Amino acid sequence: MPDTVRLHHVVDGDTGPVVMLGASLGTDLSLWDDLAADLARDHRVVRFDTRGHGRSPAPEGGYTVGGLAADVVALADELGVDRFAYVGLSLGGAIGQVLALAHPQRLTSLVLACTAPVFGEPATWRDRAGLVRREGLDSLVEPTFARWFTEDFRASDPEAVGWVREMFLATPRAGYAGCCEALAEYDVTDRLGRFAVPTRVVAGDQDPGTPPEVGRSMVAAIRDADLVVIEGAAHIANLARPTEFRSAVRGHLAATGA
């Protein structure tokens, strides 16, 4: 297993099957406040700050998605959790895909939300990492939020958008850049057929980065998978449509006994 860091985490609920929640690039575990509160009624919910985010360590350089997944397995070991369901959004979904490939025996169920088996051109991510190391995240706010939220959501819920903006700007430069470099090297397109865990893919119908057609291609490649498309949502679908997102997650957990 690659060198790991000890992830800052919060455990909600103390009975029932374990569900681990992995968030997007540039966010922390509070992104899951709504879903965690709902699932904690009958699950033990473990949400964590990805390496380089929130209150987790943000070492310089050397990040890979495999390493981020190893951090999650190390956290499960620390908590004495042998098997768990996993829900990941965007970067968190990339981590989930690597968990399914590298640690399938640990997973009972998998939800991959607003994610992909590869995220664009490697050079784009390396350029973004360099920009953030030089100048910080301020210049990324507008283009990022244009992808993350629809115009309607930004207009109707400025408080939520402002909260996420503060979260985004609080991300350590080294952590954000390191995760960008991890995504530059990440591509599991040709390995989706190896998944051996029941998988639900969730897509926002207005997500420009990971649109429903990406989800459809993933479901076509994964042996035991289905797709839920959430209307009126862009990339951060759990905030834009919390009720529909909760339903998608709970439906899959119920169907898989997780």
C-alpha cells in the first residue's frame, strides 16, 4: 500500500452498516452534511477530508488517486471497519473507482456521482496545479462554479454558493494542486469491466464536466451497474437536488443490502 496520511474524519450514527463518503476536489467533508444526517438514522456514516483538503494533512507533491484510495482504506482499518459501502462525488468518485479495482474485498456497494473514469487532458490538470501553486485558487472560483452549479441555483441560493466558495478558497494550495496532479495521471477507462461490486452511477443532467453520456458509458462497461440522472443539477448534484440525491443513494444501499 502506498504511504498514507491520517485523514480527518467525522462519524455520524453508531449503528447499522458503514457508509464512507468522499467529496469533490476543492471541498471538505461538510459537503455531506445533508446526506450524512439522513443516512445516520440507520447507518454508521464515515465522512472524511481527502488528503490536502479540510483538516487532513496537505503534504507537498506525490499525490496519486491510488494513494488517496489507500488513505481511505487506512482510515477504515483505523476504525476497525472491514467492509463498507462507498459514496463518492467527482474526485471522490475517482477514489471510489480505484477502491473497486484495488480493494474490491472491502466494498459492499458503490455510488459514483458526477464522476468519470478519466477527466480530460493531463496537461490541463498540470497547468491548473501550477497556477494554483503560484497564485492560489481565487482565479478558479468563477469558472469552477459555472461548472458546479446552474445559473438558476446560483441565483436562488446565494447563501449555499457563498458557503461552498469559502470552503473552496480554504483548500490548501499544496493539497488542491497535488490532487490536480493525481487526476492528470488517473485513467481507469479500460478497467471498468473488472468491477465486482454493485454500482450506481449518478449524473446531473446539466453537468458540463461529467454529463449523463459519461455515466451511460460507465454503466455500459461495468457488469453490475445502473444510472440515475438528476434533473436540474450540475456537478455538485447533492447540494442542488438533495432530496433526489438522497433517494438515489438510499435506493442503491437498500437494493444491495448495504
